Amino acid sequence: MPVLTDTPVSSRRRRLLLSLPAAGLAGFGAAFTAGAAAASAPSADTAIDLSKLRLRVATYKGGDATLLKAAGLANTPYAIEWGEFQSGNAMVEAMNGGSLDVASGSEIPPIFARLQNAQVRVIAVLKDDVNNQVVLVPKGSAARSIGDLKGKRVGYLRATTTHYYLLRMLEEAGLSFNDIEATSLAPRDGFAAFNAGTLDAWAIYGYNVPLAISQAGARVLKNANGYLSGNYLYYGHPAALADPARHAACADLLVRLQHACDWFGAHQADYASVLSGELRVPQEAILSLYRNQSQARHITGVTAADIASEQQVADTFARAAVIERRVDVAPLWTDTFNSALARTA
């Protein structure tokens, strides 16, 4: 079960202006706050009281909850009930069950959600690194290419980026999932299996990569640059989007995360220090990921190109019979927060 924690409601900011999700964000100075407030100038009747609202938001360990706190942006005018998950597909399942308002993950989980008509919408896009999505092999492995994995035991996680880029890498090498002993494992279980020597390779992402390298002597066989778009998505529950107060809180949260990404770009060493303590990964190992980023981290509204990118992934899965039929992903997407994110981009 996810571990739930709360962030305190600010006693200084009890009202949120719907037309200005980012007003008064901490950590960016008085000039930023004054400029943002002047730009909005909403009328009094657009104010929504969020002081009693509790927004249910998913995070990864070392993810958005940690980033907002490190950036000085966690002092929201509403309470946040954080739920910690290991993967985006687990978040989508929880959201469809009605226990989450906002979550995040790759392009992959919503495709499977669409097949089941799940209660999930895509509300924003995080442009981020793909070099930290890799296939690892153990120290001393003789494998030098994806083709060398034929007949080998390979860990991955179904319905995630690892499923997609491993499929594409295998196809490029003239192989398929039928040519390997593929085992779907949650990141924690995959790490344990990899360390125990029961996997010949492991398709994995994020801070598990430097952890496996620093603790187990793992080697990167291939990274996912050129296979993944670099689009990571924010998901919203339709009921939260339809409720004016929750919609306003979601907009505020996305804008805070947008500014937190800006903070991250200028304070990577500081953030690596925070994560080192939280994840128990050497700071230098985390910084090595940041130095090798495929693109700078930033959050944007929804575009037609983003929808087309996810459609390409869905079509690839359909051709490979990973999913039973072709799906149109466009109905999953909404541009309801584009205006809020564009104002502060």
C-alpha cells in the first residue's frame, strides 16, 4: 500500500485565485510574485477558497513531493495527501479506482488505461531525460549488444517505458520478447533480483540506474535515447477536473511543479544532495545522471505533437500484439491547463 503523508495548509494563504494558479509562489522572490499578481488582476468573484481542500497526489520516492519541498514550493493553500508509488501504471490503477486526483508517469500506462476505458486524463507534459532509461547487465557480463540477450533472463516492468524501449531494441536486433526470458518486475523486486544474480539484464529507469551501478557494479548495455520521446505525462481524474475547486488546485500544483523544474535546473547539486539522503544513493552517482541529461527538465501544456507521440507508441504495441487492438489515444488528452502553464512558462 502507498505511504500517505500530508503537507500543511498555509496560514498565510487561505484563498487561491482561479485565474492565477501560481500567485505568491515561495522561493522566487518578491519581484516574481508582484509581477505575476499584476499580470492576473482577477476580479473578486473568481476567488475559490481551498483552505479545506485535500488534493490526492501520487509521487515516486525522490519525486514531486521531494522536489516541491526542496524548491521551497510546498506551502500550498490546500492540503496534499501524497501517495508513494513505484510506477506510473500502479498510479493509473489507483486513479481509476478513485483514490487519486493527480499522478504522473510515462506515455505507456494511459494506453493500457484507454483499453479499459479507465477514469484517467492526460493534463500536462513533462519534458525530461531519456538517458536514464537503460538496459543494465551485471558486472562481468559478456553481453555487448541487445542481440546478446537472446535466450537470457531479462527483467522489465510491463506497461511502462521499459516495456516499450526493450521491445523496440529487440526488434532492431531481429528479436522479440519470445526470444528472451522476460520477467515483469516492480523496480524494488527487479533490483533485488538483479543484485541476487537471477537476471542477465534489467531494463530500468531513474535512480535505480546509479544505485545499481554504484552498489552492484552494473554496466549500461544500451540507453533509450532514440527510442523514447522524452515525454512524461501528468494524469488527472476526470472528476477532479470537473470540480472547480479541485481544478484550481490542480492548476496551482502544475504551475508549482513547472517552477520547481526551473529551480532544479539551477540547483542540481543541491537537489542531488537532498536525494542522496532520501534514496541512499551517492550524490556523485545522482549528479552523473544530471550531467548526462538528454534535455532540460520542463513542464508544458498539451500539444498535437504530444498526442501524436503517444499514438505512435500505442500503434507500436498494437503491431507487436502487446495490446489486443489499436486504440485512439486522443480522447485521453485535455488542454484544460494549457492557459495556466503558458502564462508562467
